[in-house]
Amino acid sequence: MEAWLKAFAMKAGGIIRDERERRGWSQKDLADRVGISQPAIKKIEHGETARSKYLPKIAQVLEIDPALLDPSLSPSGITTGAKSSGATKKPLVHRLEQEQLIGRYDLPVFGTSQRGVGIMVLSDQPFREVARPHNLLGIENAFGILITGNSMSPEYREGDIAYVDPHIPPRAGDACLFQSDRNGEPEAMIKYIDKDPHHSDEIWHVRQQTPERKFTIRKSEWQRCYVLVGKQSGR
């Protein structure tokens, strides 16, 4: 494998690993979602597979721009070069500004206070803005919340900032932010969806980590459900 191609593969593998771990998934979890084997994911993450045909599917599952994993998947495309006159052209690499690497510091983060076990009260105004992770670049109305309590530990610990994409439809297995205005204040809690959200028109089937338990909540009381797409560790 040529050095520049190996560098692309290593970079792509690191992005995939970071996004997978951000979601608390194992390599097998990601492999099952993509429809390939765990060893195949391991090779891709270690940069041993150059330009795997599964990169577009992996990008779709992780909800990231495919061009982050392979520049040739960008709309404009980047060629690896064809042999001409016995020489191989090197790919054109553009320098990215720092803002493009980490995203603008414009993602609002809302504070929380704990009310009861596993329930938080959201602030009505963000208390800070942080750099956007690359999977939220250009996502309108995305936001973050400061975690209070440890009912979703170890994936989401107190002090972490959970990232929210309000446009992704929830599905079974997703970690989600549920919101309610039932007590006149914006209450929230983070739980996994345990069954297909369409299983019932009246209730959500959810589960939490600490202590581990499953239960149901009424959709009439917890009207909004937003999918979490990662976190910023508070440690």
C-alpha cells in the first residue's frame, strides 16, 4: 500500500473508531449494523484496508460525511491518479482551516439540574457554546446538554455534554433525550429506546444503565424524543 493511501486509511480508521466509541458501540455492534464481520471492522479501523467498499455504508450508519473517510466520495471527488507516461500522479490535498477541522464554536449547550432519580430540568437558555463535532456540522437546531446524574453511566456520566441531532428519527437501541413540559418546566431524561418506537402509539419502552432496569413512559407526558449522536467527556 502506498504511503499516502496508508495515511488516508489510518485517518479514516481513526474517525470510525472515535465515532463508534462515542456511541458506546463495540466493533461487533458496528459490524452488525453495517452487515459485515467484526474482524473486517477491526482491519478498517487499524488502516489495514484501503478504500473499503463498505466505507459509504459505515458513514451512513455513523451519520458522518463519507468524504471524511475517503476524499474520492466527496461530490467533487479526488482521484488517486492514473498511470501516465510511466508515472503515478499523487492526489491533490487541500489544506483545511482549523475551523473546518473542529467546527465552529456555535453549538449551544443547555444546563441541567436534577429533579428526582434520572430526571433533569433544562435551563431555558444555553450557558455556553462549544465546537461542533464533525457529525453536527451544518445541522440546524442541533444542541448539547450538560448531564446531571449517572443513570446512563458509563456511557453518559455526570459532567459530560451529550450532543443532540433533532432531525434523526429514533429507533430501538438509540440513546435518546426525552423532553416533557408536564410540570410547567422543561424536564428531560436520557434513556435507551428498548423497543421499536412504533410498537405503541401511547408508550415508549425504555431502559437505563445504572441501576439497570426497563420501564415504560407515556408519550403524552414525554412528547419529544431526540437522538443522541455522541458526547464530550467531562473528564
